[in-house]
Amino acid sequence: MTLGAALREATHLLERGGIEPARLTAEVLLAHAVGCTRAYLYAHPERELGRIEWIHFGRYLHERLQGKPTQYITGRQEFYGREFRVTPAVLIPRPETEHVVEAALGASRPPGPVVDVGTGSGAIAVTLALEMNRAVVATELSWAALEVARENARRLGAPVHFIQCDLVAALADASASLVVSNPPYVPEPEIGSLQREVRDWEPRLAFSGGAAGLDCYARLIREAERVLRPGGWLVVELGAGQAEAVRQMLGCGWRQVRFLEDLAGHLRVAVARRERTS
Ligand code: GLN
């Protein structure tokens, strides 16, 4: 079978299995099986698929049809222009989270560590370390996720110091200049109706936010009040419709509170500055 024919057959198979977008998914999986770029598939449609390549491609198609996200099959996801390794131990980085990075980069900070809370794949911490050209601290509860994050920092040459703890439990009072996080925020009643790719494959610890999806924010804001220096910043990702509740949680200890929209028009990021006097 040629690359061109394999692509056509796989596209039909994925279409019939209800996988969208079928053609792009087929291309990504075939390129992964062959170890080439997608452009190569177009340049060499007559090239015969090797036996091992064919076996790999078949397995990837089978996995995708079972609901496994493409990124867990290829083990990769691009984020902020860099390639991150992902496994089912970590949430797949989303484009929305790039707004968190933008907001964090825009915050002018007092001295002190930048901390990414619940780093997962390390996407935020690694990106900030490389974009700011400075060391970043990243915390994570899951050992399995920490391994993935460490590997990403090593591969991308990012100076990130990893700590296994809940939120910022291991950090000293009034030490940090910036606390950034994409916490779990999906309300529990909505988990059942998530896409099966998320519901059945991504780590629940990374997205399940309690009854209203807000459990983590209350704790995170309290803890950020403790570890941030006066004038330091908190930058957190929000679920759709959560801005007002989070605004109310940010009590009198915070100023310059604002919310940034994502490309879909949802208030996706909350930014707040720690009061100077307290
Ligand atoms: N963006 C993810 C989703 O909606 C959830 C991420 C999170 O809870 N932080 O599938």
C-alpha cells in the first residue's frame, strides 16, 4: 500500500468512526508511523508503506477510534511555538492557556520567584522560563506528571525547579513575585458530558474542579495571598462563566483585578495584584 492510498483509507475509516477532523488526524498519525513530516506525505504519495510502518499505523488508527486523543498517540503537543511531550499523566496543553502565558509575561513584577502551580506537562513553567530567560519554580501533586514536566524542561533547556507539593505548600511566606496557574476548573456535573477524549483519557486531577468547578480557586487565592510579595501578581486560567465568582473571591487583599478574553470571547484569565500594604 502506498502513502497516498493509506491516507485515503484511513480518512474514510476515521470519518466512519466519527473522528473529526478525519483527514488531518490520518495525516498526523501516518506521519508519526512513518517518522516523517506531513509535507512528506504529499511529496511522496507513491512511496510504499513498510511492513512495520503499516503495523504501527494500524495500531494508531485503532487507538484513535477507541477515543485516545491524537496527542497521547504521538506523545506531542505544540504550545507557544515549542513542542511538549505529553502522556495520559498530564493534561494536553490548550491554546487558551497561551493567554495565561501572555498575561504573565505582561506583568511587571517585584523581585522573587515566578511559580507555576500544578504544572502538569510543564507547558506554562517551561515557556515562562524560556521567554523570561529566568528560573521558574513549578509545583505539582502528581509524581507521574512531574516526570513528564521534568523531561520537557530538560529537552527544551528551561531552568525550572520542580517541587512535589499541594498548590504552594512548600513555598515560604511573602517570597514569590508571580503565581500563575491553570487549575482544575470543570464542574463535576459537567464531567459526564465532556468529550470522551477528555473524560476517559485526560487526568481527572487536572480538570475536576469540584461541585461548581471553583474548589481550587478559593484555596489557590488564599495560598497566593500567603506566598506573594506585596505588589506581586496572580494570573490564573478560568473556566467559561467563572469570572464573577472568582472576582468575589479576590477580596480586599487584591487590586488591579482584570479579566482577559480568549479567542472565543470567554473571560479566560484572571489577573490580580497583591496589595502593597498588608
Ligand atoms: N480546558 C480543559 C477542558 O475544558 C480543562 C482545563 C482545566 O480544568 N484547567 O477540557
